[in-house]
Amino acid sequence: MTRTRPGLAGALLVLLLALACSGGDDPDIAVPGERAGAPEDAGEDADDPAVDPLLGETFHVAQAVDDTLVVREAAQETSDELVTLSAADEPSGLIVCLVEQQIGDWLQVRLPTGPPDRTGWVARDDVTLSRHRFHIEVSLGERTLTLYTGEIEALSVPVAVGPDAPGAGEVRYIKELVQVPAQAPTYGRFAYGLSGSTTTLEALTAGEGVVAIHGTPDESRLGGAVDRGAVAVGDDILTRFVETIGLPLGTPVRFVE
């Protein structure tokens, strides 16, 4: 499904991915002290940094049902408002958050903008929920991107790392998918915008501040560095993510050495 965002006059085509679901619209979410999808016999290994906390994880994604989403500092209606997210501020026209946990009728979520680790609380009735088991690991040193589905390594491909790439140890998530306009060929056909940033038409055209997994017109740079962008992969890989795999919004992306 495609649509253009009002105000960009059709210059930026937004592809709205259906969030990959397993089950109904009301999936179970971990309560405090539990992690959805974590093995029951994790035991002491749960605190072992050598154990990958993402492997085997089921991720829950919240999408706002309205054009705005009120985020509060705590899990109660009387709590102070942290921020009000607006769909108008997102190139996709969607407000997508990655869920951390649920307490009663409230969800703790990672926010699409602001500091990458910023979280807040949203009312369950203000969002729709879906779930999936995808996550991505980007090795900045080895210049590779590895896609996992659950504990299975689905594919591993070379990437080129640009100046806007997050540092090792950061965890972002995919909050949008855009088709790159013709005036920004540096980023190939598609770009998956990551949380903690805004993938605007102006940034794409200027070649600055694009924190995304994107394509590159020069695939000979894969395995090395690029002058612009964050994580560049081959256009064939991006097409596979979009058209074959259907990589969902809300996919965590972890950056490692």
C-alpha cells in the first residue's frame, strides 16, 4: 500500500508496511520481571552479557490509532505528560513504538524520536498491537548486517557504514519505510528510518542526518565506508526486505563493534 504525505507534495513516497502479526490484535506482553519469548530455564544466564538478550525474543509493536499519541512519565492517567507524538512529524504518517512491558492498561514503549533509549507510557486503548520475531545486528567493525528471525540467522550481508551510523552498543528500531525520491540517489531505492531520528525529504536531499538502513548506488563500497548516511546495503537486499520478507516496522536494530 502506498500513499504520499500531505505537505511533501508527492515528492516522498511512503510505503506503509503491514506490521507482521502472529495471532490476534491483543497479544500477550511481558509483565515486569519477565521477557516475552525468553526461555524459562534462562536462570543465571539471563544476567550474563555473553548471552544475546534478543535471541528467541518476541517483539511487540504499538501503533497509534489517532494522529497524536500522549506519552506519560508513569503508568497512570494523572502522571505528567512526557510528550505528545504527532503523525504529522513522521514522514510515514505513522506513530510506531516498540513495547517494553505492560502494567495493567498501560504500555511502556520506546519512542520514535528523541534520545534512542527514551521510554514513556501510553494507554493501551490508544494503540493497536502486533508482534514479530525479527531483529537485526549491525557490526560496525566487520561491516555486516545480520537478520535474525527468532534464533535463526536468516541472512548476513556486507554493508557500508556512513557518518550518521549509531555507535556500538546502541539499540534502535525501524520506525518507517520510505521510497527515496529521485533527487536523493545517494540512498538507493528504499530507506528504513530508525528511531531517534527523522528521515525527512530535506535530510535525504542534503545527504545529512539520515539515520537509516538504506541503499547505495555504488555497491563496490559495501564492506567499507560511505560518505553519507548510516548503514548502506545492496539495493537487491533492500528489495528483498521490502518485497519478499516484508520486514516489519518495530524491528530492533542493534549496533555492535
